[in-house]
Amino acid sequence: MNHGAANVNIEQEGEQEQLAIDIDRQQAARFGINVADIQNMIEAAIGGKTISTLYDGTKRYDIVVRFLPEYRNSIDAVKNILVPSSNGALIPIGQLANIHFVEGQTNIYRYGSKRMITVRTNIKGRDQGSFVKELRQKVDKTVTVPKGYSIIYGGQYENLERAGKQLAFTIPLTIIMVFLFLFMLYKNFQHTMITMSCILFALGGGIVALLLRGYYFNVSAGVGFVSIFGISVMAGVLLVSALNRKTISKEDFHNNVLTASKEQLRALLSILIVAIVGLVPAAVSSGIGSDVQRPLATVIIGGLTSTLFFAPILIPPLYLWINKKKLM
């Protein structure tokens, strides 16, 4: 058993007795009875059969015939059900079929029109990705899958795998689009890269927050990372744009950078702290849907906190270093 597996069970109930009716075709032919006639009688007597429809205004009701319970609730009663022969004689089904009880499955599940049995487990103490990877390796080494059978790793892992493929495309595309928009705003590659550095601040903060709370990367955490990328870049745009406005003149460049940084600190605090405080209830929630909310809120809070701490401290020195020629 894999490390991290908990509450392992099979989604299958125990067997129970089922009534089996095996029609003897030779006996049916001897009495001149078609197999279809026997099947129709069994269907009507035990399961019920629609013979007509009753209309009551706009309402419609099916008229169903079915034997009373005392004539179908035992194997002896079923054997005594009469089927008309070709000459009009009534023949008991007990003479036309072998009626007996067999052990059969209570429920039969299907997936994609194929029979399916599910092995279920919860995962504790590790992430889904590494768990399923180790499980695949063990299954491939120890289990020989017969022809016509297949193993599917589904559940939450299936959602994670599908979302991971989408995020692998969405996140790079998002970063590229953000870069293009920033470059159109600044018309300067260096200033664009300074603003994009906020993504690294947010990424580091989100990862640390997940580790501190003992969460693993999942779909909601991935959505949280995409969200903080945008918010952290917005914080960088506020700071870098203010620096650009304040340092249009080369005179007293160093002091202008410090002044602009101090002026924008209040705006950054207002934007990021409000967002952090607003997500605290979601990060500590325990109600319905909290399993989705907590990783999402944790990533955003961690990313915004690191952005709030590092952006005002590191962006001004980066800006001075990039524009060091203006200091000369």
C-alpha cells in the first residue's frame, strides 16, 4: 500500500440471491410455445407490463398489468405461472424453464458503457501527484491487466491532471500578455522587467504560505497563483509609474526615487492590506466548500504579503541600478 493512503475500500457491495430463469427451449418447442411468449409472461407477471394508456384531460397514465404479490413473491409461485400453449393448454413455467436462485452482484456500475469496479482511497500527508505516480509504478510492476481491461486513475487526481494541463498553457500565456501590455505602457524593456519582478515576489510568498499551512498544490491553489500574478503586477505598475513620473528630470535623481517610493507606499499598503484582510475568513473557513477556499485564499494572502514586503524595498534599488547612468 502506498504511503499516504487512508480509508481504502472497494465500491462494491456483497453478493445477494437473485432469481434466475433458464428457459428450456426443447421443452418449450415440445408444447409449441415460443420463447418470446414465455419472456413476455415473466415480464408481465413479475415486473409489470404496460398494456394501454389512460387519458385524463392533458394528463396521461400508463395501465400496467402485474400479478399480485402472493403469486410472484416465491420461487414456487413463479414456477406455477401459466403460459398458454399453441393448442390452448396452460403450461406452468416450472415445466418450461429451470428456475433457481444464484448469487449475483448487488450493483453493477458502468463507465463509458463498460463494466467498472472502483477502488477508493483518501490521501493524507502527501500530494496527489506524487501519490498517483508511485501508485502507477507499483501497479505496472505487480499487476498484469488482461486484454479488454484498463485502469483509470480518476477522482480528484483526474481534475488535477486536467487543470494542470490547462494551467501549463494559461500561466505562460498570462505572463506573456502581461509583459506585452507593460511594454506597451512603458516603451522600455528594463522598466517592464522591473515590474514583472513582482511576479517572483508573489510566487515565492504563495509557495511559502502553502508550506507553512501544510497544503499541497491543487486546482484552487493554481487559480490562486494566477490571481496573485495580476495583483502583484498592479502593485509594481503603481510603483514604477510613480518613479517614472518623479524622475523625468535628471536633477536630484536619487532623492526623487526615494520621495516617489515613500509616496506610493501608502497606496500599496491600502490596496494589498485590504485584499489580505478580506481573504482571511476564507483562509480559516471550515464550512462547506472550505477545502477549495482555503488553498486559494492561502496562496493569495502569502503572495500579496511577500509583494507588500519586498516590492517597496527591492524595486527602488533595482530602479536606481537600472538607471545608474542618470546618476552620473
